[in-house]
Amino acid sequence: MNTKSHFALVTGASSGIGLALAKGLAARGFNLLIVSNVEEIHSTAEGLRATYPAIEVLPLVMDLSRQSSARELYNYTRAQGIEVEVLVNNAGVYHDCDILDDSEAFTELIMNLHMHTPAMLCYLFGQEMRERKHGYILNVCSVTSKIVAQRLGTYASTKSFLAAFTRSLHIELKPYGVYVTNVSPGAVDTGLFSIPQWVTKAGRCLGIIASPEMLSRRALRALFHGRSKVTVPAVFWHLLTFVILLIPTWMLRLIRRLGWF
């Protein structure tokens, strides 16, 4: 296979935010390499090809929670002659649980998936982008990266690492013509939470819950304009995280004791 330009690599692209971002990039004319740990990625690729017949869509099944996966994925693109112009690190798992109640295996999984793999993909593909003096990296973080609270210890902390890593990389690479952006979703209607449909509709009307398509539009607009960060939805979640940051530790312990969260 000859080297192709305008290729976007999207992890966790079989559904939800990842799929919406893949569609947004396809609409902009990028060929796609979409990665997921489920076989459904093949049917996702078929759907994308049908909707965007002018682009090439390559699906790849890979478990990105293994520490070797970043190097394996990078080597795959080299072997296939794929030049990645856009890297989207979206693969992840939402989780709220007491830290010590998680299994050792899951703790390793979430740390690798949210920190090690995206950081190493940035490292490997970022070097090529810096050498070319052109490229884009979008890291899907979370509004919880600012929140220190019980039951979110592992999830929020791993997303906090990714947010800090992204900001540093943005500063380092922008002089080379490489744009790095942190998109921090708040509540997004991906079916991940068991919420009644009327609540979801009300949340979207009030700007509390975003659709994956809205997030994709705003995230990609921020990425291609060279912004360091975008939060979606913005106003409500900026306000909520500000309020949460004002809560003292003793009050969090009280909330815990009362069983509210």
C-alpha cells in the first residue's frame, strides 16, 4: 500500500463519541483508520463507507489497554504505509467506584487505557508530525479531570493526567505547526448512563447534556483552529466544576458518611 495523506486515526470509534468524531473527520475528507476492541468496528466501517463513499475506511480490532498496544498500532500504520495526519485518542471507560473496591486487573486496564496508551501514541505519532511540521492531536479528557472526590478517584485522576499531558504537548508542538487539543466532555448522550429519555431531552434543551454530534463539531472546530482546550457542554459544566472545587474535604467526608455519594 502506498503512503496516503489525510488519514485520521480514531480510537474507540465503534460507537458514541468516537463514532461521531470519525464521521466528522470523514465529512472533512479524511480517510479513516478506526480502532476498537470489539468486532462491531467492522460493521461501523461498512456504515461509514456507505455514507462517505469518497473516503477509505480501515477497521482494526485491538485491545488498547495493553501497554504494548501503542507501539503495535504505530507499527501497523508503518507497515500499511499510512501517514496519520490526525490522531484522536478517544478510547476509554467511564467508572465511578471506590479505589480499593476495584480489581487489580481493572485498575491496570483503566490506567493503561487513559494514560499509558494515549501518551505513547502522542509520543510516537507526535514525533512524525513534528518532523513534518504538520498534524493534529485530539485527546478526549473529561470535566472530572478537575474534580477530586470519592468514587471518582481512579477515573478522574487518569483523566487529569491526560489533561495535563495534553496541555504540555500543546505548548511544545504548536511552534512546529502541530495542533494539540483537549476536549473535556461533560454529560454526553451516548447511552452510557441509565437515564430516562425525558430527562435526557430536558438536559439537552437546557444545555446540560450534549449530543455526540454537537461534541464532535465543537471539538473538531477547536482542534483545527489550534485551541488548547474545549469543554462540551460549556457553561453549566464550567459552573458545576467551579462549585465542586469550593467544597472542602471535611464536607466531602460528611457527604460520604451520609451516603449521598
